[in-house]
Amino acid sequence: MTYQRKIPILECGHEYVREILYGRWKITLIYYIANGVSRPGELQRKIPQASRRVLDVQLNQLVKHEIISKTVYDESVAKVEYRLTAFGASLLPVVMTVIEWGNKNFKELKRVTR
């Protein structure tokens, strides 16, 4: 049985961007992967507040949306690495702008979200 969306996505670009970036850790995952953190265990150590299960779900969504690629190495102990795709690299300026804006407005954002 395939998932049927109850509310369709509006036919505009920002709705698709929201669909791809929606998720508590996705922007952080894209940032770390772009900066060379490629193994699931490394990502878990960088984001200890997130459960491994949630990270795996969001990583799989990013793979599905072709923002990152996943390589599984056939070794005695399975080894997995994630890399930014060319499509994902084209999203990086947007992600960096969001991160910079958040850092610049940290105090105000913290105040208004309490």
C-alpha cells in the first residue's frame, strides 16, 4: 500500500522546498554532510539530541529527494556513507543563508519561540 497524501502540495516551488526541508534535523544533516561528516555514527555524535531512528528516517527522506546519496560498502561490518549530490549542493546556499540568518537573529528567535 502506497502512501496517499491527504492534502496535495500546491503547485509552487516553495511548497516543494518545504516538503524537502521539513524535518527537525534535515538542515543540520545537510550542513554536516556538506562539511565532510558522512557516516551515520558521526552524524549521531554531532546531533546527540536526535534519536538514531529519527536521523535514519530523515536521511532516507533526503536520499529519496536526491539531496544526498547513500553508499553502502559490502564489508564484514556494513559501512554506510552519505554525500551531497549535485542537486543537494545547489541547495547549500539556501541552507547556509538560513543558518546565517538564524545565527544573526539568535536572541530574537529564542525570545519569540519561548
